[in-house]
Amino acid sequence: MVRGPLTETIVDRFDDMSKQLQAAARYILDHPREVALLSMREQARRGDVQPATMTRLAKHLGFAGYEDVRQLYADFLRGDGGDFAPRVDAQAQNQRLKGDPALAAEILRAVDSHISALADPPGLAGLVEAARLIEQARRVYCLGLRSSYPVAWHLHYMLSLAGGNPAMLESVGGIGPDALSSATGEDVAVAVSVLPYTRQTVEIADYARSLGVKLVAITDSPVAPLAQLAAVTIVVATESPSFLHTMAPAFTVAEILGALVAGHGGDAAREAIARADRQSAALNTHIKNKARHS
């Protein structure tokens, strides 16, 4: 979980707060990015408290009002930018204290927890709705850069195998967005980006939306830049004991979307996959296990 600039202060003073202030404080502890990006009233609604409670909490923490808290978190978010270098020392220290097996186990438990959370009702609803949009689209554009590129490519690969006509908006040669020249409102773009958000991904997604393309966002927050543009947002957790964020939940989303779409493809999907199998056999693409003789 991302630690905000008031985390230690809130934890130290938590026991002295009323129940209502504690509820507001929990929201700030659990949603540092939203504190910077959402209005006070929206934060109060999501935290199930009154807006006045957010103001009282700010004053309890020594601020003139809640806007000062929001500004502090906005400055923190801009300054942090998801940089990885400062996290290396923390991981190395943890690794020295606990050992390699313990760190590996912590990473595995974190990934397992993040993926399991996708099975909650909101996560399942987003997956099903995104698959429906992809299935009904005339064409699907897949977009992801830097660490998000493999996720977008994996979805593109699965949709291609199932007989779809996806287009990968790659940045090789700087012509990635050119594929959008024929995009219409019948199309869907699936864009992947997590903190630190890649500017070009957001700009291309915004341009696609301006053409009427429906956007499916795979990102790490309901208020992330892609989520602000999307018709459907699938939120994936990325926090990890490693210095680098985990992309495993995003990969899982790509695999689920590909499977759901293929499952509704019927005869067309089956024939497309059969053609791929025949081509692989003709080109001797895969190593076949030879029968063992006793």
C-alpha cells in the first residue's frame, strides 16, 4: 500500500480520535491518491462520513482546513511519481533481515491477494462488461507501454488466436497511433497503465476516445488518468514487497478477457484456433514430446 505524507501522524494520533474521525482517518490511510484527486465531499461519501468530519479531522491534525490536506497529498503525488530507486534500499534491508525465501514468500502472498481480489463482485462485473464491449467491437485496439506493454501484447495475442482482428498500438518507429486513422465509434481500445503513468499511453487513449472509440482501462486506481477517460475500468493492485510494482494481476485480467471473448466466439473462434494449430504444425513451431519406449 502507498504510504501518504500523513500516515505516521495519523497512526500516532489514531487512538485519541472519535469514531467518526477514525473513519475519516482510515479513508486517508487507505486511499492516499484519492485524497489528492477527489473533492472533499466525494471523499466523505466514499468514507461514509459527513464532509464536516473531514474538516474536523484536518483541524485535529493541525491544518486550517481539509483543502490543505488535499494540497499536501497532491504535492506528494507529484513529487513521488512512482519512482523506483528510493525503494531499492528498503527492499534490500528487508531482504537482509528476513532472507531471500521470506521475501519471495511475501511477494507471492501479495500477488495471490491481489489476484483473489479480482473475484470480488465489482471486479467480476468490470471483467464481464469489458469482455462484452470487446466481443461486440468491430475492431479492438490494444495499448500499453513500458511495463504495461507485455500485458497489452498478451491480450492482443489471445484475441488474434481466437479469430479477432485486434491492432497493437505500438510505439516502434513512432507510428503506433497511426492505426487509429480508421477508428470509429464501433471500436474499443483496451489501454493498460499503472503508476508511474506513461504520458503517451494516456494521450493516445484520450485521442482514441475523441474519435468515439470506447475505452477499457486496466489501471491501479479508480481515479487514475485512464480511469477518467474509460467506459469501463478494471482496477488492479500493484503493490509489492519488491522495489518494482507487480504486473501479475494485470496479466491475469488480460488472460480472463481473452478467455471470456473466445468462449463466446463459437464456430468462428474454434476454426481460427484450428487454423493456428495447423500452421504451427506445418512450420514445426513447437517441440513435440516423443513417445518413450520401454
